[in-house]
Amino acid sequence: MTDPVNVSEPYSSFASVREFILLGFSCEWKIQILLFSLFTTTYTLTVTGNGAIVCAIWCEGRLHSPMYMFLGNFSFLEIWYVSSTVPNMLANFLSEKKTISFTGCFVQFYFFFSLGTSECLLLAIMAFDRYLAICRPLHYPNIMTRHLSTKLVIICWVCGFLLFLIPIAFISQMPFCGPNIIDHVVCDPGPLFALACASAPTIQQLCYSLSSLVIFGNFLFILGSYTLVLLAVLRMPSAPGRHKAFSTCGSHLAVVSLFYGSLMVMYVSPGLGHSAGIQKVATLFYAMVTPLFNPLIYSLRNKEIKAALRKVLGRCYITQDVLCDCSRSV
């Protein structure tokens, strides 16, 4: 049996693949242009919306609390998450070759998975924060200090970028001697394993086991946290208090449902043999649709965020008027 870690040795005489072809959505040119316009608009709105939340939290002193610190990092993470795949996707719409270099493919693969892992961890930390705030309100300020929240954010980023480093390095060492066509919108482990010249069940099992651990582990932690939150909310004697608690947690639960639902379709059940079309749609959902909805969900359901956004926009308008007046006087 071929050693899964050094799987390329028996195939060293084959010509190695130097670039891949990302098919994306193979359709007529008019539809390609339509999809390009749609995805460009979605990407612009996503970056703008999440960037606005980051700016609002950064500029508004009242929002310098652990909950909004996590939210600001989450929005900042979403900007980089969509930027790891969407720009290349947009370029492919206008390209005839639709190629991506071997190195570029695995760099995209690494950042896409690392940022996604960091997002899973950060969602779990946000659930833990809401659990402490609602179930342990008297102890919350002493437990969730600024120092602890900063450490938790750093742990999310560092663990996210370290967890899949070795599996992706192993996959990049597998022999790819052709064909080089990836019927997907991003460089994903499923299509890459299918293109390898040799099977590596150990690497494949490791990759999917880590994916399942990250997704299910964090999802069960979030589910447990919000079960305890729900029980605590139902015991509240005050109706306004229950409404405020549900409103605060409702936005987080909506994001969790959107993100984890599509992730589980892709990475927890690879043995189901999803068609290329389902894989592309599911990937677009958690890679583009969820980051687009996040700023809408958080800003529309949060009075503090809406007030901070209005204040930031007001400052922008004042600055613009001052600049216009200065240019006229000159």
C-alpha cells in the first residue's frame, strides 16, 4: 500500500500538474456576465456592510465591550473570508482559460479553510459570551474581562490557521499528473482528492475527521450554550427582559443556522457523493450568502449597532461637507 504521507514517490516519473482549471459555472457568455454582475454586487455589499460594522464598533466608545469586540472581529474575519475566494471567482467569469496555478490553488485552499475554522471557533466564543451574560450576569464582568476576550480572539485566529496546515501540506505533496480540471468554484479537498493519481485514504480521513471535529464540536458547544440560555430566559419574571435576551441571541442563532447548515452538507458527509451542482451551490451559500446576511442580521436587530452606524455616517457627511466647502473657498 502506498504511504499516504509520502504518496508521490511511486509517481515521481509522471509529469506533474502545474495549474488547475476551475470550471466554476460553465454556461453561456450572457449568463456568465449576469453572474459576474450579481457576484460583484454581492461581494461589494458584503465588504461594505461588514466594514461598516467594524468601523462603527471601532469608532464608538460605548461598543468597546467583549460582545461587540467579538462581533467586530467576526465582521473583519468575514471580509477576509469572502476575499479568499470571490475575487478569483469573478476573474474566472471573464476569463476563457479559467486557470489557477498549483501554488495559488493550495494557498486559496489554506486561507479558505483557515478563515472558515476561525469563524467556527469565534461563533462558539460568541455563544459562550452570551451564556455568561444571561446565565451568570453578576459574575460576567469579572469573568469576561477585556484581557480574557482578547486572548480568546487571538486563540481563534491562531488555532484556525494552524489546524489544517499539516493536512493541506500533505495534500499538496500528493501526485497530480492529470487531468487538471476541477469542477468547482473553489479549490476544495473533494475535487483535489479525485484528481490525485494515487489514493491516500489516511490523508483523506484526517481531513474529513478534522472538518467534522471543527464543525460538530463547535456546533454542539453552541447548541448546549443556547439551550442553557433558553432555560434561563424562560425563568425570567420580566417580559421585557425575556424579549431583550431573545433579541440579543436571535441574531447570533440566525447566523449559526445559515453557516453550519451549509457546512454540514459539504464536509460532514463526503461519502454521500454530492453532485458538482450541489457542491457549488452549498459552497456559494456559506462563502458568499452568509457573509452578506451577517451585517444585515446584526445591524437590523441591534439598536446600539444602528445608533453607532448613524453616528459614523453622520461624521462622514460632515467631513464631506467640510471638504466641499474648503474646495470651493480655494
